[in-house]
Amino acid sequence: MRLLSTSASNLVIRSSEQVATKISKILIASGCGSPSIASLLPCLQPQTTHLILSNPNLKTETCLHFFELLQNDQKLYTEQLHIQSHMTIICRLVRERKFLLAKSFLTTISTDRKLVCTVEHLVDVMQKTCDESKVLAKILDMLFRIYSDVNMFDKASEVYNCMLANGWAIDERSCNVYLIALRKLGLIDTAIDFFHRMLNSGVAKVTVFSLAIIIDGLCKKGEMQKAKCLIDESSRQGVKPNIVCYNSLIEGYIRKRGFCEVDEILSLIEKEGLEQNVATYTLLIDGFSRYGQIRDAERVFDEMIGKGVDVDIYVYTSIINTNCRAGNMKRAFQLFDECVNKGLAPNEHTYGALIHGLCRGGQLDAANILLNEMQSKGIDVNQVIINTLINGYCKKRLLDEALRLKEFMEKKGFQLDAYTYNTIASTLCDMDRYNEAKQLLYVMESRGIAPNTVTYTTLIDIHCKNGNMVEAKRVLREMEKKGIKPSNVTYNALLDGLCKKQYMKEALKLKDEMDDKRMTLDVYSYTSLIHGNCVLLKVDDALALFDEMCNRGLLPNNVTYTALISGLSRVERMDKAFELYDEMIKAGLVPDDAVYSSLVGGLNTPLSGYGHLEINWPNVQREWVLTFVKMRLNFMQCHWELSEVGIVCVSRSVGIKGEIEPLHKMKTQMFLEAISDIRSNKVEGSYLVQAH
């Protein structure tokens, strides 16, 4: 049996060689267009194809045409033939250093999901096709990159293991492609493991560029200590950090406001004998600017100039932006003139910073002049600049100008975004032009601009202001169905609308929904609920919400206290109302007229016509009683006179003639402070004042 099997095998080989020889001769003589080839194609075997495509007497171009012929004939297709023919042509192209074309063919076969082709099988076919180690190493290196590019990390790792096992060196640039792909997907731990394998392999060349990729990934994730440890470890193994690594650390610490750590890194850079580059200075200037440390930003800029570092337009733009944020427009324009005089060309970001600063300061005419200047210089206006100008107009309630600019940019073919429409719609709402705002947002959606959270929140707020709670709730459900996550502001808008319509059961249900979804209830959420309960005189429920809010570490604001004091005053719970008033003062909040009016109005029932007023406060002196009654009568616009028996209400009409003169109105705040002083005493007393 073995003799028969060997004999049959030899016949197949001889047959394959004969067919390959015939086809090769035809291809050399007539090319792929010869009719003779068609009759021989059914005889093709993987070995035959290999012999033809690897024939050194055939031109590569002819081989590629023949390869294309095979791929287009579905009758000839088998998976083995498909893989074998690809691998043969790839080997040929690599030998001829046609790497780009070889990578294209290799990508086709290695990423084709229809093929059940493992890395092991590909390597096996590759080794049977070619016995040149340099060619094989290059193809595997190429395959490693391909798998890295398409995020097939497990297969890439298999290829790497195969190369290590065979002692084939892998290009560090290919390793960096793999590391960058892992970093983009946030797989930093996997990247670190691979970096350690590189260090310990003894085959892969490791330089600081690979280290810099990992350090950047760790710093962007905020894992600063881990990054520093990796730098120390790699330094011990001979891979020293460069300025790029240290810049990543600086950027990471700035993001955490760790300026002390930034100083330590700067000292370390100096100790290592490295020079700060333009990127270092730009990071420092931007960082100080972001947190309002203008002097430090200017100091770094001056240091850069003093050291003779070439300052590019990006650095100038950064320091100009720093001053614009701080409102130092004079200094910003000085720097602008300085960079122009140095021959640097301002870009759209430079102009954008200045326009933003001018708009913040309300100097819209000057901003428009700059806009015209940058356009005259051929600098394209970007979306940020347009939105900045529209936002500037909206803040000054120059809505017609904002709409005119919007229409002008649309006519020029400029694609506006959701921010533009949201800004104008919000301003229309502030001006109580709700229907116009709603229509504008519908126009935005009809133009194919996807609404975002702000858009839906604005629509919900509009419906709530119009009292249409059914539509407001429908919009909330619609945005959730579309996968747009509502924000705290979205829920607060709906919550406020429900409370103002006195739908407290629904409001509390919405509060529970926020808790279930782990949405943070803030002071505005609680204030709406407290106000709603106080309007319905459910002050105990309001106080329970107030306590819950404080227990969650939220600080009540003026509106919170005003709502509670008003509710308590209306149900004549004045001790608690004054307690909250005192608490409000201690918190540094300034009560408004509504608070004073509620407190004075709730102290006793109003005096009207004839009647009496009983004062029953601890240790009240007569002058305090008289002060209070004078104040009460004055709030009622009564004329009164003081007699030995008390205070007599003479008339409610203003301008009565006679010997009686009206008391000038006392300052409400001084009055309430006096009441607080009276309440703080502990000795009881009672006074009866007649009013008739």
C-alpha cells in the first residue's frame, strides 16, 4: 500500500509540474488572454498554482494578472487554493520589496471572516511556501501590524509569540502600532504587560518611544503613580524617559491641579539634563490659564522668551487666550501685535480667542471687525467662532443680530450645529417667546441636526412654562427612547413644572425615579419640591425634604429659605420661621423683600377696622411692643397716634387732615433684627394693644 501511495504521489507531483510548465509557457508567450489557459485551469491544484506564481521566469505583473484570473473564477475556488495562491504572491512581492502591495494581499486573507483560518494555519502555509527566514520574518511582522490595526489583539499576540519562538526580530515600529491600538481602546494594563514582554524578550528592540506611548495612556487615565513607577522600572533596564514622557506627566498632574507635583517633574527634567520644549511651555501656560493663575502663565511665557526658546503661533495663541479669559484684552492685543511683528501668522484659534474675549466683554462691534479681518486674510471661520458671536448677541438680548448672523452663515453654506440653535432657543425662552423657541428647535431637527440633551431640556422647559405637562413628559420619554440620557437639569425642569402645577404626587414619583437612576438630586430639585409643598401648606412635608437635603450635604439657597419661611408664616408657625431666618443670616445669605414681608405678615393676624392685638413674647419691653405695632400698622398703610393707653388706629385712608402725623416707615431688616433680639430673651410677659 505504501508503494502504491508513494507512486500515486509522485504522479501527482509530476502532473502538477507538467501543468505548471505548460501554463507558464503560455503566459510567457501570450499572457492571460490565451484561450489555451482556460482548458488547463480545471487541472489546477494548490501546488500547481504555487509553481506558476513563484516562477522566476514570469514577470510579477503577469503573475498578478493570472492571480486575478483565479480569484474571479468561482468554479476554481477552494479555501486551500485561495490561501495558497495568496501566500505565494505575497512571498514574491516581499522578495521584490513591494511591501505595500504585499500588505494589501495579506490583509485580505488574514481578516476575511469567511475563512476559518487560524494564525497557526497561516504560518504553516507560509513556511511551506517560503523557506527564506528574512522573508518569513517580514511577512509575520506585517501580519502583526495588520492584526493590531483591526484590533485583533489575541491573533497579534499569537504572531508575536511565533516570532519569539523562531528568534525572529520584530520591528519596534510594529510593536508601537500594537501599543497605540491598545491605548486608544483604553487597554492600558494589556499594553503594560506587552511592554514588559518586550523588555524581557531579548529579541524585540525597545526604545523610549514605546515607553512614551504607555506613559501617555496612564496619564490620560489619571494613573500618575503607576506611570512614575513604570518610568523608574524602565530606567533600571536601560530605557530612559525623554521630554515627551515628562510632558505627559505634567499634563496629567495639571488635569488634577497638582501644581506641586508639576514643580517636582520640572526639577527632575532639569536634573536629568533634559531641555523643556515648546510643548512643555504650552502645557504649563494652558494649565495655569485654565485655573485662573494668570501671573504664573505670564511668568512661564517670559521664562520661555528669556531662554531663547522659539515661540510659535500656538504658544502665542495660548497666552493670548489666557489674557482673554481674564478679561485683559489690552494685553491680549499687545501679544497679538507682537506675534504678527515677528512674522507669525495668526490662525483661526488666535482670532477665536480674541473674539471670545471681546464677546465676553460685550464688545460685539470690535468682535465683528476681527471676524471681517480674518476672512479678508483667507482664514476660514469655524463653528466655535460663529457660536461665540451668536452667544455674545444672545447675552445682550440682541436677538435680531443673532438671527441675522445665523441666516447669513447658512446662506454661505455654513453648517450650524445644535449648540447654535440651543443658544438662540434658550434666549427666546428667557424673553418669554416660548412658541418661537419651540419652532426653532423643530426647524433644527427638520434640517437633519440631531437634538441633544440641551435641546430636549429646553423643549421640556418650554412645555412646563406653558403648563403642558403631558407634552413635557412625552418629550422626556422620547429622548430616552432615542438613547439620549437626560441630565439633572432635564429632570429639574420637569420637576419644577410639576411642582408649580401642584402635581406633588407625580413630582415625588419623579424624585424617586431620579434616585433609582442614580441621578444626583441637587438644591434646585429639593427647592422645587419644598416650594410646591409650601404652596399647598404642607409645611411638615416641606421641612422633611429640607432636612433630607441638608443630610445629603446640600446647602440651601435664598429661594429654599424664602419658600419655607413663606409657608411657615402662612400657617403661623413663626418660631420655626424665625429660626430659619436666623439660620439664613448665619449662612451669609441676604434675605429679600419676600422674606421680610412673609415674616412681618405672619407675626399676627392683620389689624383691620376695630380690634385688638395681643403681644405675648418673653420679657417684652414696652418700646419693643410699640415698635412692632407701629410697623404692623405702617405695613397696612394706616395712620396712627400714640396715647397713654396704647396705639390708636385713626384711619386707613391716606392724606387725612388734622394734627395726626404719619410715622415714617422703619427699615424692615432693622425691625426683624429687633424681633429676633426680643425672641432671644427668656422672661415671659404679655401686652394688650387696642386698635379702634
